[in-house]
Amino acid sequence: MKILVCCGSGLGSSFMIEMNIKKVLKDMNYEAEVDHCDLSSAAGSKADIYVGTRDIAGQLTSLGGKVVSLNSMIDLRELREKLAAVLQE
């Protein structure tokens, strides 16, 4: 299972979300490869789940994986709920 976090520039916000995903996955006792990149590089990086904020999530749907759209980059509860829902599919 690979999870790719995407943001406009691929630096701060996607890295922060990546760290939060790793924390949430650890709490859930779930293992996955988690990485981050900028939106333009996402097409060249195959993943099972793509995570992005709602402003770019629509652009991730064409990449072939499941998409998690976040309303807030810092809301761990939202991240946990949305990630758990996608992992259970």
C-alpha cells in the first residue's frame, strides 16, 4: 500500500500531512509507504491513495488511485476518519 500526499509546491504542507498520516497509521496499527510530492510530479508517482487538500483533490482523481480530500491540513480527526474510510474499502 502506497499513500502519496500532494500539494501545490510539494514542500511544507505535503510534508506536514505526510508526518500526520504516519502518526495516524501508527495509532491504527496499519503499515503503508507514505511519501509526498508536488502536484505536477504526482502523475509520475503511482500510489494506491492520493491525499490532498480540497483545492487540489479534484486534480488527483485522474491518477488512478483513491483520493482523500482534506478540508484542513491540521485536523487529525478528519484525517483519521477519511483515511480509515478509504482503507476499509
